[in-house]
Amino acid sequence: MKRTRFLPAALAALLLAGPALAQTPCYADYKARRDNPYELHYGVMKLGSCNAQTAEAELRTRLAQAGWTLLNLVSIFKADGLEQRKANAGANYLRF
């Protein structure tokens, strides 16, 4: 029985590329509020995960530590979407 070496080589390449793919940074833009005094803000945050459920939980936790409540996770995006959101986020651009 002859074994092909392609499969182990392809598997090795995927395993080696896996950590690099997992480390691709993701970002989220969101809307949040604070009650006392009442304030609203739009912001951009760097995430530890690109998964929507995990991202929402991370946003809620990090914002709550600063006294903010997440209202809406607007979107999750890669680094190529940062520049177009920078001006709108203002002081809340990568703040949290």
C-alpha cells in the first residue's frame, strides 16, 4: 500500500497557518450609554475574538468596567475598516 505525502504536508501547513489566522485582529463598532450623567457614545474597540457572541460579551464587560452600558454592537470588521470609522468615534476610537 502506497501512502501519499500530500495529505500530511497539507495538514501540517494548515496547522502552522492556524495560529496566524487566529491572530488576525478584529474590531467592533458599537453604541453605548451612561446614566449619571446621561451620555451616549459611538466607539470602536479592538476585540479578542471575531465571534459575534463572544465579541458582544467582551464589549459589555469592558464598557461596564468604565460605567457604560452596551446598547448595540453595530458590526465586527478587520483592520481595513478602521480608518473610515476613526472620525466618527472621536475620543472613543480604541479607547476601551
